[in-house]
Amino acid sequence: MSVQVNLKVNLGGIELKNPVTTASGTYGFGEEYASYVDPGELGGIALKCLTREPRPGNPMPRIAETPGGMLNSIGLQNPGIDLFISEYLPKVRKLETKLLANIAGNTVEDYAYVTKVLDEAGGIAGFEINISCPNVKQGGIQFGTNSEMAAQVTKAVRENTKLPVIVKLSPNVADITEIARAVVGAGADALSLINTLLGMAIDIKTRRPVLANKMGGLSGPAIKPVALRMVYQVSQAVKVPVLGMGGILTAQDALEFIMAGATAVAVGTGNFVNPSAPREIVEGITEYCVQNGVKDVNELIGAAW
């Protein structure tokens, strides 16, 4: 007799049909991958980051392949919140999956504004807050590297929506659990981690950095051990669910994150390597549960503690 597996999980108040989502910036607004994977087969998708004003992004080249991963310095290129709502949101709403609106800003006021406008527009399940952005009022210090500033952003977002708020943590800090506790204390319903690690590559022929912006975010399998460690630490340091990401390409990768304490996982760079990866990971998690007599995927959360 076959085992009936429950794959449903609750991510800070967002009911997901399964624990597999896609990471912001790697899946566009969902339609781009529809010919490879039906978004309806996934627990949810995080939309490409949105800001108050349109952003052209950083100069090219802004992507570089590295051993075990990739560097990117896209610069949060996006159409801006107004154009997104008028042109993209009507189409995005039709996708049969939970939508996480990833937002960013240069000031606390930017975050508050984008949250309020998107909340009023409707159609999304929750917010993912990208705090790996420079605070222009504080000399360019990243919100995500300072617990007080991270809390201020979280509080501003929390005050402008009743929807679940997920704060995306930067790994470029001395103690990620300190930032985690600060944003949870300010009202975060869940956390997502990790964002990219800061890295660079140099072209020995030109003797110059490969990226025009010199440095960029490192993602892919190379960062998985770091991401796994941080998910393990943070999931035990706070009482809210964690969305784990960082080098997830296979069901085994995803299961490791779940056992480390993640309630759900996000596939990022893996989408570029294998556009069908998210669907295959859902299938792989199901197969693992059947083979091991696990009736509810929630039983695996934090199993490695």
C-alpha cells in the first residue's frame, strides 16, 4: 500500500501546497519559466525584486560563471512598482501558486511606500523584504548588516500590511542570528536565508575585475555549506519559520535544508542550470518520503538538530 504524503507547509502564515519555491531574481515574474515548469506545481514563487522607482541596473558585464556557482551584479533592475502593478500584476495574479513580492529600497520610507502600494493592489500572498540594500541616509551601510536598521525596515513594512512579512537575511555579517532576532522582534513572520555572499573574479588577460561593478553576489552550489550552516543556526535561534536557500539543485539538497530547520526551500541559481529543477525537487522529496515511510514532510523539519 502506497504512503500518502502531506507536502503542505505553513511559512509564517502562508499556506504552501509543497515546500518548494523559487528565489527572487532567478524566476522573473513567473511567466518566463512557464514553458518549463507549471508554476502551479510549486509551493510558491518569489517575484523579481521591486523598488519604488524603475531601475536600469548596473553596467555590463554583470554576470560571471565561477567554479560551483555564479557571480551577479544585476543592481535590482526592475520596472518600478507603478509599472509592475499596471502591466505585470494582472498577468502574475493568474499564476496558480502563492506569490511573494520581493521589495527593496534606499530608505526606510521606500520600503514602507512600496509595501503600502502593493498591499492595496492585492494579489500577493506575502512580502519578502530584501534588506541587502544600502541605506542612503546612513552613508550607504547595508540595512541587513546592522540589526537596528534591519529592525527599522521590518517595523516599517509591518506597519503597512497585514500580510505575512518574510525578511531575507544577508550572510555578510559576523553573527546572522543577531540580525534574525532583531527582525523577528520587529514583527517578521518568517525569515529567508541566505542572500548571496559578496565575491569577485578577475580576468588575468585584462588584469581587471570581470564584473563592471567589480564585486557581486556569489550563489550556487559553492555557497551551500555556508547557507546550510546559517539555516541550522537561525532556525534554532528564533521561533518563526525559515525559508532556506543557497545552492539547492536537487531533492537531496532541499532535504538537507529542511532537516537543518527550514520549513520550505527556494531554488535560485539552479533554475539557470536546470529550469525543471523545482518540479524535480518536489518529486524527489515525495519519493524520499514514500521510501522512508514519512507521511508528513513537516516531520523532517529540524530532524538534524
